Amino acid sequence: MNTERSHELFSRAQTLMPGGVNSPVRAFKSVGGEPFFVQRADGPCLFDVDGNRYIDYVGSWGPMIVGHNHPKVLEAVIDTARNGLSFGTPNPLEVTMAETIARLIPSCEMTRMVNSGTEATLSAIRLARGATGRSRIVKFEGCYHGHGDSFLVKAGSGALTFGVPTSPGVPKALADLTLTLAYNDFDGATKLFDECGSDIAGLIVEPVVGNANCLPPRDGYLRHLRDLCTQHGALLIFDEVMTGFRVALGGAQARYGVTADLVTFGKVIGGGMPVGAYGGRRELMQQIAPSGPIYQAGTLSGNPVAMAAGLAMLELIQVPGFHESLEAKTNALCDGLETAAREAGVPFTTQRVGGMFGMFFSAEKVDTYAQALACNTAAFNRFFHAMLDRGVYLAPSAFEAGFMSSAHDDAVIAATIEAARGAFVEAKSA
Ligand code: PMP
């Protein structure tokens, strides 16, 4: 595969941008090698600057649920852009967006639009703190909620020790306010709430963890978290930046029948434009400025072009059967990968939830962060490159979920499985 132009661009980029990229995981640091630079994308495929085609299971990290360059989304963006790119005043599309969210996600009686998932989660925890008058936040190891200071924290040496910053620049005093739990551990959560439940403003969780590969909740786990929060007067925050509109039309709340107090969105809701949102019950959301005292704002928030892209995307995924079909595609891919791995004699298993999936180089089923960490990362990295050489682009890290789109047809999925047959053998023998 010729990658001359990508290589030349990456050399220039590294002298001008930290690591040559604008977001770390794109640099291929965990899998090794150099990233490719994309010229254009269409349906299930990316095309790089050297003319190579890749079947894409990253989908811009989640937004491209109907595939790249969908004509309806593109049309909405172009039509709206003709009227101006940003007004800094209210616009009608924001109202339609808030109505659409309230209809699809009943717990979001009111919504505030922002510009990224990071902004959504930062704003949600400010609201949780402001509304409860408490300071502590609970999060889970392996969950990612954007790069806000309070989230770049790992557990201290014991479950109830203060959090430890995972990035220089995060003040220790702030990290102290973040408590960290092990996902899918029922007793750990009970114990933590028993010991300091009355200090906890909110618990934030990816209801299906997509930032530690793909870890679905154990039966009753989300209900357990709901009950603990209710019992102790803390707010339950579902970070549905990844799962929203993807694991079901109504997201994880609909799929698992558990209602959160606050929900954050990103990715699909922007149709590929920079958009995030957070929403919840009216009495909570009304505490946000200007109707309430908790401040949060944005020059470009509710941007008309971004709203048009998101609305077009949300329209497309409301077609009856959309999510059933997406899930069937995910299952076909994951079943095929498991068979190919078995044939090659490689210990391998998958997890799937709706339109997202995880691949684990492990013989055992994986549903905790500790188990995900124990998988064979070196084998994943070899498999990643063997697939890339065969024109299939997987997330460039063993700890990221894969994303299916409605544009992945049977032929593309069959070609992926065929590529995997060779790639598993190569990953094994290397
Ligand atoms: N929450 C989750 C669950 C995410 O997966 C991400 C990004 N991958 C974020 C928040 C942050 O979103 P953004 O990158 O748009 O700031």
C-alpha cells in the first residue's frame, strides 16, 4: 500500500501540531506506525490522500451512523449554510432540535445545546453540583467523559481514597473531589455510597462503556446505580455521547429501562458537525442561566448549520427498523469475526450492543475494565495493522469501541470478515 503522501503530511504536521494531530488517539501511538490522512469519505469507506480505500469501523468516532457523506445530511447542511453560518441569536432549528430530543428521549424535558461532548459533561456536573449543593463526583475507571479536569482522574490506592490526576495540569484539590469506582462492581458502588453518599452531587457513567473497548452493563447494574443515587440524593448522569441514538433510538435509557436525571449527548446528535447537548428534568434544567443561577454559555451553541446536520441525521435514524437492522449488521460482523478467529486458532471474543461493538483478544467473556486491560494488546495491535493492510480501518487502540453504520452492506461486512481470516493468521504468527 502506497502511503507516501500521508507520510509527507505527517512529517510536516509533527513540526506544527503536538504529535501531528488535533486529538491524541489519531496519532496511532498505541498501535504504532503512522496515521493516514483522509481526503474524502463516502458510505462505509474512507479514501486517503494516496488513493487507498478503507472500510471504516470508526465512523468519525461515532457520529456517522448512516455512513459518510449521506446526501440528506449534506443537503440539509448546504441549504442551511446558504442563509448564513452563525447568527448569535435564537434560530428556529434549535427549537425543532429541543422538541425532537424531548420526543425521542423523554427524560430530557429540557435541553441545552453545546459544541462537544466535553462541554456537555462539564456542564452536566456543574449543574449536578449547583443543584445539590454538594461537591463530590463519582466516575468509573475506564470511562471517558471528555477532557474536563474533574474527569482526568484515576482511583487512589483504595476505593475510597481521593482521586489522583491522570494529567499534569489537573489540580490535586479538584481531583480530590472525584471518586472512582470499578464498572459492573455492585458492592463497590454500594460501599462508596454508604460511606459518603451524602457528599455526592452526581454519579456519571457511560451506560455501555465504549472507552474501554465495549463493556455492556451486567443485568441490573444500571438499576442498582439508579437506586443508590435516589437513596442518597445524588443525581444519576448518563453520558450518552457514544450510546445516544446508537444502542437504541432512545439510547441506553430506552434499551435498559433506567431513567437518568441528566443525560449528555454528542456525536450522532451533530450529524458530523461539532455538537453536544445535555438535558434532563425541567426543574433541574431550569437552574441553568438565564432561567436559573448556574452559568453556562456558548458563542456558537445551537449553530444553525450544526442543528440542520443533526436534525437530518435524527430524521434518518427514526425510520422504522433502523436500529434492528443496524444491530443485525453488528451481529453479522461480530459472529463472522469470532468464526474467523476460531478457524485461525486465536483466542478472541466480542461484545455488541446495537450499533457498537468490542473486540477482545481473550478466550473469556469480558465485561470489566480489569478484564479488558488483561487482554492481549500486542495481538490486537498486530491485527489492527494486518486489517489496515487489507483495507479495513478499525479504531487504532485496543480500548475503543467499534461503530457500525447503516451504509455497511452485506458485501462490505463479508469483505471485512474475509480480510479478518488472513489478519488473524498474521496476528497469530507474528
Ligand atoms: N463522553 C464520551 C462517552 C465520549 O466517548 C467522548 C468522546 N469520545 C466524550 C464524552 C467527549 O466528547 P468530545 O470528544 O466531543 O469532546
